Amino acid sequence: MDGDASAVDSGGRAFAGRAALYARYRRDYPAEFILRLRQFSRDGHGRLLDLGCGTGQLLLQLAGFFDDAVGIDPEPGMLREAERAAREREVPNAQWIEAGSRDLEESALALGCFDLVTVGTAFHFMEPRTTLAALQRIGDGVAVAYAGSPMWLHPDPWAKALRGVLEARLGPLRDLDFTEEALGVCEATMHDLGYLGIERWEQSYEETIDIDFVVGHILSATSTQQIPPAQRRNFEDDVRSAITAVAPSGHVVETVVIRAIIASTERGGAG
């Protein structure tokens, strides 16, 4: 599961088979965050790199503000979903490369330089210092972001019920929010490497979601080894039973927190 996985930039294996779920049940980033990142776009003439792009949620929101938008991900299924979404949204300037953060060094010359590099809900799968040092050499600005925290960590009764179902299947889950942990490591590493103008960005909002969304979101964050496809129906039934016991309508309110670390490199100066 995201945040409880031991793999680091696992070449896509952690996400194999989850691309359709990821595309459907992962949230977009708020307009205010996109507006902040547009400041790196050189009035629409810049280049964007989205590392660990997944199915392209963040890249596709930003692509219209840049001349070139390049998404990199190690999982072919994710990139196929990203390509499909780009066609549906008629985003002509998006291109997709199958690679991971460990490939940045050897790919740097071919990739060129970028006005902005983003890492959306993926930094915890990467080696922090190696990744940020590589990005420092090719990017003017770097933004590491997370769209939400683990559902099972919320204090609401429905979230506690969900956690009970997950722990019955997967064993104990950590109380630590891996998104905050990853951003803390990112910020400290950026300071150590000499990044400039390091900024913490945060926004929260409430969203009413249903059990289908809860199930889809959790399945997008768990491997097929953790919840095999043959067990998904039983898992859905367990989640539905647990949540409706505390929320009979089947609808719950989730507080969604968007967090990011935004910084500039010596290439770009203070952004």
C-alpha cells in the first residue's frame, strides 16, 4: 500500500494492474496550486517535466501553460492511461517516457532542461537525495506535491471503520502520515543541497464521497499481492458493511489536504 510499501522506485511493479483505478480514483490538484506553478511557465513558453507522472493527472492540468510537457513513469500501463487521457482532453503537447527516477542521470542529456519539474504523489517511491540532486541539474523549479493523506488516518468514524477492514487483511498500519514524512525529507534534502526559496504550500477542503470512491481509491493504492483481483468483491463488501454501520447513507465527508514543497535551483534563481 502507498506509504507502507517497502519498494523504492520499483520499476513500476508496485503499480502493475492499477492504472485504470488510479486514473479514475485519484484527485486532481486545486486551481490555486496550478496557478502557483504557472509562475514557472515563462508566460506559456516553458518546458515541464512530471516525474512519476502516473496516469498524468498533474501534467495534464499544467500542460496548457507550457510549450512542452514530458511525463516520465516506470509503469507502461500508467503511461497508456496517460496517453488516452491526453487524447480525450485534446492535449497535443504531452509526451510520455517509460523510465524512473533512477534513470535521470543517463537520460539528462536527451531530456534537456526544464523550467519546472513536478513530482505528484510519488516522491516516497524515490531515493530523495539522488533524485533531488539530479533534478537540480535539469530543472529551474521543482515542486513535490501530495494530493491528500491516507484515508485510514482520518479521525472520523468511517475512516476508523475502514482502517479496521484494512488491518484485518494487511496487518497493522502505521499511524504516521507518509505524505508529511516524505515532504519533510524532501524539504530537509533541498536545504542540504542548496535549493533556493524553499516554500511549503498547503490547502485543505472537504469533499463528500461515496463507498465506491473509497473502495476504488484504496484499490488504487494497494498491490494485487495485497488484495488479489479475486478478493476485490469480498473486500468491497467488507468496506461497505463497515462504513454503512457508522454512516448508513453510504456517503461520508473527507477532509482533503493538498501539500507541496516548491523551490528553485541555482539554474532558475529564487522562484
